[in-house]
Amino acid sequence: MRYGLIGEHLGHSFSREIHEGITGEPYDLVELTPAELPSFMTKRDFAAINVTIPYKTAVMPFLDEISEAAQKIGAVNTIVNKNGKLYGYNTDFAGMRALIEYAEISIKSKKVLILGTGGTSKTAKAVMQSLGAAEIYRVSRSVHEDTITYEQALECHSDAQIIVNTTPVGMYPNEGRTPIDLADFPNVDGVVDAIYHPLRTDLVLQARRRGIRAVGGLYMLCAQAVEALNFFRDKTFDGSVTEDAYHKLKKQKENIVLIGMPTSGKSTIGRLLADAFKMNFVDSDEAITETIGRPIPGFIEEKGEKVFRAVESDVITEIAQKDGCIVATGGGAVLDEKNVLALKRNGVLVFLDRSLEKLAALPDRPLSSDPERLRRFYDVRHPIYRQSADIAVDGDGTPEQVAQLVLKALEKDTTL
């Protein structure tokens, strides 16, 4: 192996796409158990590697030289083999600082809580110090040197202004969890989460619902990878390489989720977008039909809407874990906030805002089968669609016209 990444579990890693996208050369993902790590490091059979959880500290005894920055942080995530000697560096510092600057989150003179005690938390502390934080506390589930507990954070530091999550809480495949409840920290005005899969953790989404500036770790991943390439190749890649890598990866991984009233054209427009972007298309109603083994109208008539919504929620949760898809949702999918949350983790929600007069009441849609019922649903749901959407487009045109509006809106989208 010439270049690659080592870690214990790498199924979620995006590093290969970033490195191969920039250099065009192979980049391997090597999963190692703790017992296998010493043999791998002793053989030194690589040109340069990145290191991720849980080995950023464990690799250090095997290195011949460690940069001053990595020594200060106490963690190494980049190793270069120079004529048989191993040199260790830390590029997470540059990555996290770049992320905070890109997200325009102000740290100076603020109280910061860093959740977690691993190598990334040490990096985060160094970054916060460099950005002029007034107070910095690392938070642990148990008592450690230079840390406080979550109970102490709540009792003594509920006035914290910045939260940085370096724990795996909320990371794929265990989305839906948050390490803290932001309601307990009313002064928070910035949240940084090192997790990049999903693109937006529930901590980030909770912060945004409260009007707090918040960002996930995808930009950090790209920035630290580009910094690592500087060591790999002994050259300097300019800042535009990071932004290009970030936008390319985000486009590859982010779902485009269409929401709106029944007969607003979500499935038809979704297929047009899938063709335009060369992405997979997923229709949640089709997935539900496959799950229940029968048409939806008959299922609702027999089982009731409540049972249907429970099935719909399970299906949407599964769909939301995919990446790089065009997703057409059922008209009532956004009525459940859990569905909206799940879809936003890896997706941008696009509301096809079609006028009531252009919608159709159809007999095969039991929840909107006549004009009066359709109008009532429209009045209730329209503000929910607006509130849930990241982007809204005029849905009154032909499918081709609306698809073009969506394409243009996505080109301008600046959602982090």
C-alpha cells in the first residue's frame, strides 16, 4: 500500500473519495483490530497514511519523529514514511480551524465546552486556544485529568457559548442521539460537530432549529485531508482545493428530498432530476407499497391512517440513511417532525409549491379524494412544508420547468 487510512471501523469513511478525487491515485482503507496495529506499524509497508479512531494516540510510540504541534496536541493523524523512518503530524488542527472559519463561528472571548476526551478533543482544545477562547472545558462521562463530567458541565457551566462535539454520539449507524440537550445551555451561539456521517447530526439540527449557527464535520474532513496531502506529496495545495473537494463530496453524498402536496409532481420531477444528476431515485410511497405488499389506499382503509404513518416513518428512516439519492416523499411525510429530522441529516429538503388550483383530488388518494378535503389539507400543510423546507420553488409549471427551477435553486444553495 502506498497511501491510505487506518482505523478500526471504516465503513463510514469518505476519505477515499476525497484523496482519489484530488490526486487520481489509489487510496486504501485498512481496518485493523488493536491486536493487528503493532504488526502493521512495525512493517512500515506504506508511503504515507492517515490515522483515525481509535489509533491517533496508539500509533505514536511507533514513530521516529513527531511534529511539535502533534506532540502538543497528543495525537497523530498523518504519518509519512521517509526512507524507512516514520514522521507523525496532526492535520486535524488545520481542518477544524478551517471548518470554524468557513462556518463563520466566532470563538474569541467565549466559554467553550468540548464533548469527549479522545484525540480530536485534544485538537479541538488547541484550536479553541488559538482562536482566543476565554475558557475551555473538556467534558467526559467519567472523571479524568483535565476534564469535567457532564453533570458538572450542567451545574457549573450552563452559560457556555460554544459547544464542540468530538464524541461518536449521533454518528452513523446510530443517528438520532445527541450528547447533550441544548435547551440546558441557553447562551450557546455556536455548535461544531466533528461528525460528518450523517452530514448533519441531530445536535447540529437541534441547534439550527433554535437559530444557533451550527456545522457538521464534512468541511473539516476535506480540509485536514488536503493538509495531509501537503505532507504526503511535500507540496502545498492552495485553499481552493479544499473548497472544491468539499463541494464535490457534498454533492455526491447529499440527498435531494422533494416535499409537497399530493399531485404536486414530486415523483415525475424526481425522476427528471435523477436523470439530470445521474443519481438514484427513491419514491417513499413505492417503498411503502413494497413493504406492506399492497396498494396504500386499501391499506389505509383497512388499518387506518395512524398505522400507515407508523409504517411510513419506518420506511423514511431507512431511506434517509442513504446518500446521493433523489427522494420523492408522500404528501404527509413532513407531518411527523421525526421524519423531517431524519431526512435533513443527509438531505436538502425542496418544497414544490404548487397552487391549490393546480392540484388534483383523485379517488385513489383516500386522504385527499375530493376538492373540499384537498383544500383543508392544503390549508393545514402548506405552512408545514414552508417551515420544513430548505428550498422552495414555484411548482406551477410543467414538470420540465419545475425541474429546471430546482436545478437553479440547488446551484445557489449554501446549506452547510
